[in-house]
Amino acid sequence: MARIYAASPDEIRSGRITDVYFERTRRIVERAGLSDVRVRMEIHAYSLPKGYEWAVFAGLEEALAILEGRPVDVYSVPEGTIFRRKEPLMVIEGRYYDFGVLETALLGVLRFSSSIATKAARVRAAAGDRIVLYFGLRALHPAVAPAADRAAYIGGVDAVSGLEAPEYLGLEPRGTMPHALIILFGDQREAWKRYAELYGETIALVDTFYDERIEAVMAAETLGEKLVGVRLDTPGSRRGRMRDIVEEVRWALNLMGRRDVKIIVSGGIDEDKIAELKDVVDGFGVGTAISAAPSIDLSMDIVEIYRNGRWEPVTKRGKLPGFKQLYICPNGSRIVAPWGSKPECPGGGEPKPMLSKVMESGKITKPLPGLDEIRRYVLSQLRDMGLLK
């Protein structure tokens, strides 16, 4: 019998979705009488994708859901924090025996969400005030669709297309229409009219059978005031210079007195394409560029172990040992210092500690922020960095 290969939440929380070497380690630890050894494990990124100077920390809520009920304390920066290399993002304290087997799942949700949120934030910064819609679910396994929509929205897209977004995220999905609708009718006009009859204001797809300019004019003539936008999803084999196509469509619509009709471009859109088109385009549909984002290489390492009645800094080669705090200074500079220390900010002012306790003995200790709050936090940081107006 055919099956869908998707792990259940119970399998993830129980530690069954893990690499075999973590389960083998757990058994060896138990057999060696080391089950009571307490550690502090830090999550961080010691490298970022080529060309990246920062990334967005996302997936904290899911990580806490995985850890909830286990006898651990967790310290973390807020979800949505923009971070750099070698900065501590999250620290888990407890018996290694109780949570070590969860490393695979924890890094999985954090890397997945952080990668998508980071790419979405880069797209947002490139697009400025232009509309950005996330259409990338077809590039992913359907089991992770809600998590992908969540991460993309956190990163700054204006809307997502997933049908279950209201159920999982409280977001109203947005989208236009597929080429399949028009091909089924065999007539663009009929497909557009049927869409408008059911959904009212319409963004018409205008590149199915004819030239984009011709179909844009046809859509305006067919739908009248119900036409609020046209979407150009021209395939690469027919695209040529996309900016010329957009300018031609804009010119034709303006001649009809339809300056109000917005132009949305989709299909192979990334930061470079956005930079090229954003002064002549009203919005972008971005899919694969966000879904297939370069991986944010988060790792999880022991940085302290409790021995002889005290915490001892220790870690593998190439990593910085010790429980650490990330501070941000009023002038924007960032300091990583031992936990409990009081560093001085260059230029004066009080350093702001970023990691705080979010879980104690397996219980979440502070309210989790909503999606819009996290998204606003990301956008405010982008503005502070001069990447958004």
C-alpha cells in the first residue's frame, strides 16, 4: 500500500525522528552510568551562506514544542532576531540523557525555518515597499507547508498562498489563478469572467496563449473595474528582457486609462530580478527562491558540563566553550561575552542582553509572540540596518 512519508508530532517529540548515532549515544550513556551528567548545549552558526552577513533566527516555537515536558531549561534570543556568525542563539541546560536524542529534530526545525525566514527577509529588503507574495509550497514536501508559510511570513513577505494558513497561522491566503484554469476553458476571457464572478476583484494571469500586452488589454476590456492587477508568469524560454515586457504592458494599460491596474511578476524571481524590476513592477510572486533557500548552518554543541559541583567550560575544537550571552549596544555593535559578565559598549550606553530564559523544567515561562509581532520585529531590525525605509 502506498504511503505518505511524513513523521507525526508524537514521533518527533519522542525522539524517534533522529540520527541513529544519537540513540546509540543515549544507550551507551545509560549503560556507562552517565545518565545524570548535566550539560549546557549551545545553538549557533559558525558559518553563513556565501554572500550572507546575517540571518534570521526562526523556528523557536516549534523547538520549544519539541522540548516541552522534558526536564530542561532553555535560554534563547527572541524569535525573529537577526544574528551573525558565532553568536549564541539558544542554550539548553539539563541531563544530556534527557534531550540529546532530540538534536536532529531541533536543528531540523530551526535550520528549516531560519533558512526560509532569512531568504524571505533578503527578498523583502530587495523589494522595499513592493508587494511580495510567497508561492513556494510546490517546491517542498507538503508535510512542511505550514512551517514554510510561517517562516516566510516572519521573514517579511506580505502574504502566503497555503490553503491551510488560516487554520495553522491565522493568515488569509492570497493568490491569483493558475494556467490550468485558462487552459481548461480554452479561452482567457471566459476563465477571467468566471473567476471574477466568484471572487470579485481579479488579478488576471495574462501570458497563457498570446503576447502579454495583448492579453493584458484583453483582460482590461473583459473585466473592466473588476480587474485590479495582471500577473506575468512568462516562462524563461519566452521571457527575453522581462523589464521590456513589463514596460510594454504598463504602456498599453496606461493608454487605456488603467494606470490603477497593478503588475505582478512571478516565475524565477529572486533578489537580483527584484532589484532589476521593482521600479516598474507593483509586486512579486516568489516561490522557489525562498523555498530552496541556502541553508543556515546551525549547529548544537556542548559548551559546559557540570562536574565536581561546578559548571566547567568545555567544547570540541573550533568552538568557543562556556555559557555565553549576546549583547547589543545602543550604537548597534554586538558583543558576545561570558554569561553574567558586564561588558562595556563602545561609545557608552547599556548593553542589552538578548538571551533570556524561555523554558524552565520543561515549561514555557513567557508568552510566545504572535506571527505579526515577530514579523514586525524582523522588519524593524532591517530598518535599523538601513536595508528598509
